[in-house]
Amino acid sequence: MRDYKWRIIFALSLIALSALLYLLDYIKFGDYKHILDFLLQNMAFLLIQVLLVTLILDWLVSYMDKQKHLKKVNMVMGAFFMEVGTKLLTYISDLDPELESIRSSLVVEEDWSDQEFSRVSKSLKSYSYGIDLEKLDLEYLFILLQKDRDFLIRLVENPIVLEHETFTDLLLEVFHLSEELESRSCLVGLPATDLAHIQRDITRVYGYLVNEWLDYMLYLKNDYPHLFSLAMRTSPFDRTASPIVNGKISHSCQLENEKQLN
């Protein structure tokens, strides 16, 4: 309230000072026509000034500020997918019995345009996300989420995240799923009703993950082509994905990978 009164007093003081200056000008020169003409010219220019400052410059500053915040949000999203998002999306999508119907649409190519990303995003709105409970390993999923719990907490504490509503929703859904699993003393032999409840939670996370991943890929393509290249080569939807640039792996590396799997 004090700030409001101060603004009124300040505005009235400026008007009074302006009137005093015009009065002094009239007392000294006695030419009210010149004063009136000058006043009208200033008012006409003031309208243009308001247009330039209030509309154009204010819009430009707001746009630049928005782009700066968007960049920070996407950096946080990048950290999320590098640490936990891609691993989580890979595991959950492999549980989707209908994944093959959309897999080819989600294999992002280097020549994709913004319109192609938009088309895929719109087509996914009608897709029914689901998982096969028979393939679901709740203990593995719990370990996967608990491993990066501290990292996820730091993300949620970041005020930048709040500026991206859908990404915030994704983090909240991931936390909710983690809490659901943590609250159970045993994740084996759960009743069908409880499994159905967890299935719905995982499905919600799945839907958010796919849409946020697409938005993140679009951002990388437009702003960071070298990061986009790696993201394509490690895509959770591409069966032939490999971080090796030529897509091939040496025989010794292949033997080592097989040894680790066994």
C-alpha cells in the first residue's frame, strides 16, 4: 500500500513540476501559442514513444528473456534424460506390447523438420500407452529409480523446472511412482488390483516421457546438432542404435559385451 501511495505522489509531483515549468516559460516569453504548439508536438511524439517502448521493445525483451529461460529448462531436461530419463524410457517402452506400431515413427532422423516433429507429436495423442505386466520387473524398476533419487530431488528443487509445466508433471509422476514402489515392503507376489494400480502409474510416466523426449530431441536438433547426433545414435526406440558413429562395433568389443551379459 505504501508503494502504491508513493507512486501516486511521485506522479502528481511530476505533473506539478511540468505545469510550473510551462508557467515560467509563459511568464518569461508570454507566447502561449508556442507553448501549446510545443506541448501538442510532445504529446504526438509520446504516443510513438509508447508504441516503441511499451509494445515493441517490451516484447523484444520478453522474447529474449523467454528464450533464455527456455534454454535453461532444456539444459535441465538434457541432464534428466542423460542421467535417468533415457534408461527409464528404454525399459518402460520395451514393456509396451504395441510398441512396434509406433516404433518407426519415433526413430528420429537427421533430416526431420519441425513439422515432422509436430506431426509425430500430434499422432501420439491418440496412442494408448500400455505395458505388459508379465514382463514387468518391479524390483529392477525400483532399483533404477532409487539409484537416481538424489539427482531427481535436485531437479525438483531447481526453480527453472517450474517454468516448464509438462516437464514438472513428468518429474512429479516419476516421484510418485518411486514412492509407490518404496512404500511396499515386498514387490513380489502383489495382488492383481495393486499391480493394476502400479501399471496405471507406469503408463502415465511412459506417456510423459515419450512427449518430453520428442520435445528435447527437437531442441537438440535446432540448437545443438552434435548433441542431437549422439541422442539419435542412442535412441531408445531404434533397435540398431549404437553410439559408434559408423554403426559398427569391433569384434573385441562385441566379445567383451557378450562376456558382461553372461
